[in-house]
Amino acid sequence: MDAIVERVGGVDVGQATVVATVLVGGAHERAKKETRTFRTVTRELLELREWLVAKEVTHVALEGTGIYWRPV
């Protein structure tokens, strides 16, 4: 299978934490994976944003149950 997006993120939103994973890799290489956990306070949500921007993520998939995803 060919890679469509070279820099992608996945975010799982909970009540107290947000777990984010970034996959970086081209069509003919194994993707590198990095996962970080952030608390759901404003300062750490801004850190999450800065981390995704620094990793040059172009697409993000979000998973969250209930209403906890709204601040993110």
C-alpha cells in the first residue's frame, strides 16, 4: 500500500488527557511513530498544537467520546 499522507496525527481525547500519535514516513519507507500524552488544560493543549506544528503534521484524525473533544 502506498502512503497518501506523509505526516499524519491521531488524537484520542479523554476527560483528563489527550493522547496524540504522529506517524511520519514516505511511500517507500517504514513510518516513524511518536506518542505523547497531554493534560486537558489550556497550556498543555497549546503544547499539543505546537508539537503537531513542529512535526509538520498536515492531517489529524480525532477520536473522542462524549463532549470532551470540544475544547480540543
